[in-house]
Amino acid sequence: MFQAADDAPLIMAANRDERFDRPAVPIAVLREREPRILGGRDLLAGGTWLAVNEHGLVAGLTNQPSAYGRDPAKRSRGELPLAFAAHRSAAEAVDAVVPGIDPARYNPCWMLVGDTEALFSIGIAGGTKPELEQLGPGVHVLENAPLRSGSAKAAFVRLLIAERLGTPAGAGGLEAGRTVAVLEAVLGDHRPAVSEPRTDENGRVWPPELSAACVHVEGHGTRSAMTVSVPATGLPSVRVADGPPCETPLCDVTSLWTEPSPDTGRLTSA
């Protein structure tokens, strides 16, 4: 949510959906200083799916689902949020990182990179260069598809947010604390956006449960959740659930800006 809450111009909320057998740490200090970066750590391929730095830059990605899994010959997509989060601002990061990205070297993904001043959508899914778009104020929902794909899941999540806020998605004048609470509730919602299974071009059947915000299917599902609230000044507030947010409370880990990372990533509710 970009420039919709008066006291936090950038609020990001995300679930991590992944195979249960893929090892990961839900929150860690990914870089100690200059700048300090927090985020989840993928223990298989390295990198992260969502990173936030001390300056309030947030960079996250979603993957393109594939019946064949990721191509291990290509570079890890998890490098990309870290590359963007190494910079002081979103505009600076985009100028520095995007020209050096060759989409052919990565498995397909889509990104949101933003701070309190600017928000960008970046598509890294073929072609000779990333697809870059600067976004305006409002609610932007990115799932495992391009931002402008007309996704039923993204549209349904926007509707859930608007219903819980009691105001059209993207309306300004919101309060950060209430907005974060609404987003966390939506992260734990199991209602699917579609009622019937979908068959893709490769003949793989995708159950409707995958279109819910919080996913539970055999061998795969929502593994963790994270919200980041970036004020106009000061350090971002970070909350993380080490498990599906429908049953695992999100805990405040903002102290990691000054304290060591948990040894195992396990969190305890305050």
C-alpha cells in the first residue's frame, strides 16, 4: 500500500508460499550494516523473497509457477531483493540494478521495489531487459503473475482489503496501525478467489485453494508472513509469522535493527 496511510507512506504485506520441504529461516539480519537489511533467508538457493533495509527500502518478489520447478542452471532469484535493498532509495536502486539484469539468466519472477517516495513494478520473465513501471499511490497486489495480468487472486485480495478497511482500496487518509491489522487478517484468509480447478497450458491442474491468500495444499502452502510499515522518518516496523498467519501470530521483530539475528529464526509472541 503506497502513500495511502498518512503516518506510514509505504506498507507492504506478504505471504511466502513454498514447498514444506524447502528449508528457510523466516527472518534474519541479511546484511549487518551500510545498510542493515532484514528479511527471510532461503537455505536452499540462498537469498531472500522479501528484504527491507534501515532506510525504508522494501524489495520483494514472486515466482512464476512451473510444473518442472526452477532451473538450477540459472541464477537464484533470491539475489535480486538483496541487490535492490543495498541502496538508500528505490529510485537509486532501480537506476543502479535494473540495467544490469538479464532476464534470461534468472527463472521468471516479478518484483515490487519501493520506499516512501517511489514504488516500482519490475518484471523479469523473458525478453532482453526487465519490464519497469513506476506505480502511483494506492493498493498494488502482486501474486505469481505479472502485476497487470488481471489475476483473479489479486482482484479478490484487493476486495478483501477494501471490505475490511470499509473504504475503497487505495483511498488515502488511513492510519498505519489499523491498516497493518487489516492486511494481516487478509494474509490469513482461506477463501479462494475461484471455485473450480484451473488447467494450465502444460496440462497441470491447479486447485482453487491456491487462489486463496493463505494457501494449504498437499506438500505446499503458506510457510510464513511478513508486514513492513515504513514511516516518513525513522526505522521501518517489521512483523513476522513463522508459519501460516491463519494460525501463527505475527510478532514484532523491529528490534533486529539493533539486535543480533535469532539463531534459528524461530519467533516467540510477545
